[in-house]
Amino acid sequence: MEGLNIQQLLEGTKRFNQLQRELGGITHRTLTKQLREMEERGLVNRKDYKEIPPRVEYRLSPLGQSLESVLLAMHEWGECYGRKVSQKK
């Protein structure tokens, strides 16, 4: 699922609720856990505006942005070979 978070953040800075909507079906708890782990690993930067209501934004760090080419290559592979893999059983 982290790959999906990174993919969404490649589009730019996002707020928590926006990420949750775009990822669809992910729970608040799971997304929070994944974003914290990604922040600890240096993939994501978190900005807390210390406002009420709370406003927190997430964006990829330079390290997180370096994964763009890997994700693009995986997407292209899936487009080319995904059907062949799913048809074989």
C-alpha cells in the first residue's frame, strides 16, 4: 500500500483526508500508520500548521521522489504484461 501513497504524493502535497479519499477503502488508522512509517524512513515530509481545525500536509521528500522512476517502470510493466500474468493459472 505504501506504493499507492507514494504514487498519490507524486502528484504534489496532499492533506490527510484528501489522501484517504483518493486511496479509497483505507482506514484512518492504517493510513496514519503508513504515513508515520514513511516519515520515519525519510520518504515523506509532514507539515503541521498547528491550527484548529487541524491542518496537516504530506509531501514526498527528495528520497521519496527518487522512487518515481521505479513506480513508473512497474506501471509500464503491468500495462505490458499484467494480462499475461493474470491469465496464467
